[in-house]
Amino acid sequence: MDIKAAINEVEQNIAAAKAKSNRAEEEVLLIAVTKTQSADTINEAMAAGHMLFGENRVQELLAKYDLIPGAIWHLIGHLQTNKVKYIIDKVAMIESLDRLELAWEIEKRAAALCKIMPVLVRVNIAEEESKFGLREEATVGFMQEMVNFPHIKVMGLMTIGPYVCDAEEIRPVFARLRQLKDEVASMHLPHIDMKYLSMGMSNDYQVAVEEGANIVRVGSSIFGLRN
């Protein structure tokens, strides 16, 4: 897999999707998802000029962290409360806040470091039983609770859509999350800055960008199929 060429192709596809949705001037962050990838492979992406990576598992992030100096990390997978202490000083953003218990732990650990932790709230917008995240109808109430966490900065919403063969089938799901983001933004809550909409992976990131995503999480289209 030519990682540099793959990154360039994904970025060109993102640019085309932005142009199609009249968002050509907006920035879309490309997170290269490193689940099961070796440090050597990730360093190859770094050598190609890519700095932003997403890891699903805390254990994998910790194993790679010191081997990839200069990388910017997002924790994008489900986060257990007892693992927060290990990554609170290592990640630029936690994209998977989905319950108050986790918010209290992030608040405690961030306060101890005198830092503000950027997070995205994970919404199970398609209501899949197999996936984590808030239900759509619970999201506004959860956001209202988040004003009580001064060391957490909510920066937007994240979802993992259902896997479909035809990416067009998932477009209504992404559109609903964008509408929910706009609804929360209109409330002007303290500590809430609805800047980001993280949705779309290798099979559907172009549709996600067309529907308003400004963070996409792409793994296999950059690194090839996982072992």
C-alpha cells in the first residue's frame, strides 16, 4: 500500500465532496485510523506529512505513543472510566463521551492537570443495539448536564453509522446528526462549542462530508485492510 498516494487520494475525494456541497473553503480534518497498524506503518504516514491519527483502544494507543513522536492523537473508540487516567495527557481529543459517569472521570483527571479536555459527544443516531452512544432524544438533555463540567470542552458530535454496501443509504443518518448539532448549537450553552461533526469512515466518508462532516475517520482506505 502506497500510504502517501492513498492519503492524497482521500484528500482529493474530500475536496470533491466539499465542492459538491458548496463547502470548498471549509477545513475537513482527516483522521488516519491506526487500529492494528504498526508504529512503522504510522511513521510512514508521518513521513508523508500526515500528523493526525485516531486510535480505538487505549492499550494500542499507549503501546504506540512513545514510538511515534509528534503525532496528534484522538481517542475514537469506546472509553472505559478506569482507562481515562492513562490517556488524559496524551490525546488532543476524546471523541467518545457517551455517559455522565465518564464525564465525571474526565473532569476529575483534567482538573488534576489544570487542563481543559476537548471532547465530542458520541450519538448512536441510527439506534444500533451493537453500538455505544447516546440516543438522539437523550442528547440535548446530556448537553445541558455538560455545563457542570468546567474542565471539559464539548466541541461537537460524533457517530459511527451503520455499515451499508451503498453509501447513499446512510445519507439520512448523517443528515440527522447534522440537524442535531445545529439544534444544540442554537442553545448557546456554556462550555459547548459545536464546531465539529465527526462522521464517515472509509466506505462512506464522501457522503458524510457532503452532509456536513468536518472530521472523517479513515483507516482501510489509507492503510489497506486490517489483519
